[in-house]
Amino acid sequence: MKRPSFRRCGHAPGALSTEDQAVVDQFRAMLTALRNPQPWTSGGAQDIAVRIGPFVERAHTRPGDDHGPDMIAVALVHPDTPHAAAYLHGRQLGYTERGWLRCETTAILGFWQPGYAMLTHAAANLPLPDDLGMEPAHYALYLEARRRDDASAGYTLLRLGPYTQTRHAQQDYDRLTAALDGRETTVVPGHRISARYAPFDVSDHQLFADPYEADAVELLAHALAGVSA
């Protein structure tokens, strides 16, 4: 565990200065957080603290990840989020460029507490390392046919993934939506066709078409031809 440096700014005896007292308070909060972690449980929306080498970082969790108790998807954020200055500092240190990452649940200390902030790369004014020990948590697109009289019933026409960048998934989503414009309720009788984002289900990778090896609109046309054949 990285140990933060701590020293008094002045040399004169007596009461601590305001600045020194703030550092002492931060240090005590850090010790309290380490000694009394708030146990993490899956399914919550609260930010978590995760180990990145000798550092601790704050992370958002993404609901609906498919790896159960062993792996979840997280996005690292600056410890001072949501303050405006944190966004700029986070961009400088590489926090905003990572996207969603696969995080082993064994790396989770617990729910985030402000006391952990002293142990982050941001507190040391260091950029995040290139190798975080986490793989990207890629996205996927699903083309689904849902019954118009019962939206809970239907089936999946096409699975596209994994997308290594969210902007690529957005581009294909826009193209597929445009290709379906005006045809959503006529291509498959009694059904409405729509596209949606979701985490890439790595356990079902064999069911997905690689969007980087074929054109998404052509894949859609082939899937629809199979339905009408």
C-alpha cells in the first residue's frame, strides 16, 4: 500500500495551522477507511474503491454485467468527482479515457469513502498507468423482434460485438436504426424490430457477429432475409 507523505509545514510549537489540521484530518480519515471498510455488495449504485497496484481508486459500477461474483464492469473516476475541477484534472491524468473495464471482485476494498482519496494516483498527481491489470468491458448491440401485443415476448435477430470503442457501437446503432426507419413493424409480422446497447456477454461469444469483419447493415439484411425465407 502506498504511504502518503506527512509532515508539518511549520517548525514552531503550539497549535496546528489550518493547513496542517486539514492534512491531519485527511490522514485520520484515510486510516479510518482502511481499518473500517464498508463491505461491497453487488447490485448497488454506490461507487466502490478498487486496488490498482499499490494505489486505491474510485470507480463507478455498471449494472447488468454478466460475470457474476468474480468479475464486474467499472469505470475509474477522479476521487473528487463530481466537482468541476476534478474533470479537468482527471483528463490530464487519464481517468476519462479508459471507459468500462473488467474488474475482479477480489480487487474491491469496499464502497468508496473520502478517506481513500489520499491513496489515489490523483492525490500523488500521477497519471494512471498504461497497464491497469483490467481488460476493456466491451459493448454489444442486440437487434430484437418484440411482439407488438406483448413486449416481454420475442427473440433476438442479431448480436453484434464486441465493440472495442463505444463510438463504433454508436455509429452502427445509428446506421441500423436508419435502415429500419419505417420498417420496424412490417418486416416481421406481429413484431417490432429495435436495436439496443448492452454489455458484451463474453460467455456467449459464439453467438455474436464480429462488427469489424462485416458491415452491420448487411448483417441485418441477412438476418431479416432468414426470417422472411
